[in-house]
Amino acid sequence: MSQVTDMMNCDDYKKALTADPGFEDETGHAQTCADCQAYGREILALNEKIAAAMEIGVPELKMPALPDIDTENVTALPARRSFSKPTWFAVAATVALAVMVGVRMTGTDVAGDTLAEQVLAHVDHERMALVVSDTPVSDRRLSWAVPENLATMNHDAGLITYAQSCSINGNKVPHLVIQGEHGPITILLMPDEMISETIVLDGVSIQGVILSVGEGSIAIIGEREEQLDRVKENVLSSVAWST
């Protein structure tokens, strides 16, 4: 058993389950942790909801009558591998959320559009972070995701339920999720990504904005029905760049 597995804790378990819904905890941590058990149920419920949304009714397939075939020269093909349940859920989530984040980006700044595309691609890549939860991340986890040499942030932005250290354009980017009135809201702190003007993200299911903040920028993306003005005010008042 690896050293990482031996040291499994709540943050490690949630991170592993977020990346792979089929993750199996060999240490048995989740069996003794009510918080992680609840998180696992939320992940499963989300996957089942996405998989159900992907089901498409099709008419019964009727095969035409086939003529007699001489099987003497027929070679049997190997059986096709079928998806396991967790794998199917992951595929369904990828397709569903790829559709969800298909947006029209506005603005004249070419570099800004490129940044917007990277932001949306990153949100899609970590789609399992978008989980409805009432469990905040610990101060230790928040400090790890938002190191002091990068920025400072307090909990006034909202209920922070996900905190990860990610990368965009080779720069460290704190990836946070807070709980909004209509669902999870993604926040990306990008102190090294300067933009000349606000970039609006407008889609069928989501809306968002990339705001110019000092020498960097902050991306905020939520559900279409979410009132982001209040969220933007709270986030801007809660974040300060360290450089």
C-alpha cells in the first residue's frame, strides 16, 4: 500500500472520489467517516441524475430476416468490453457537462477569449467539484489552496465547499466552489492573468464573468438563474492579491 493511501484523510478521499467516481478506498477511511460517506452519496446521486438525463428513448430495433449463412468459414469475434457502472457515469457526466459549458464568449480582446476558453475547459475538467453540499472546507485546506504568497481570502465570499490548487497557463490558480442559491458557483483566482476588460460568459444553462482585478483576474461561473452581482461583491471584498 502506498504512502498516500496509508495517510488517507477526508481531503484526500474527497479529491480522489471527485477525480474518479469509481474510486475504492482501500484504507476503509470512508467506513468510519460520516462526512465522507455523505460526500460519496452526493457524488453517486449526481452521477445517477446525469446518467438519467442522458437516457434517450429509441424505438425497438427490428432486424430483417437473414438468409441462411454457411458458417463453415465464419470466424467468431471476441466479445466487446462493456462499461462498468462508474465508467458509464463518468462518460455521461463528461457529455452532459460539455454541453452545459458550451457558451458564447463576448469581448474584443483576443487574449481574453483564449483565457475564457481555458477557464471553461478547466471547469469541465473538474466537473465533479460542482456538488451541492453544506460542509465547508477546513481553514487548513483553504490556506493550502490559496497560499499566502499568492493571495488572501476569507470565508465571507460564501460557503466554500471545494478548494483545490490548479494551473492555467502554467500559473497556480486557486479553484474554489461556493454554494449559491441555485447551485454550486465556481471561482478561479488568477493573479497572473491580466485582462483589459471584463469578459462575459453567456450560455443556455450557465452564466459567468471574468473580472479584471488589479494585475490579475477572477472568474465566477454559476447557474443561469443565479444572481451573480451579490456574489461578485462578496468575492471581490474577500480576496486580496499578495503581490
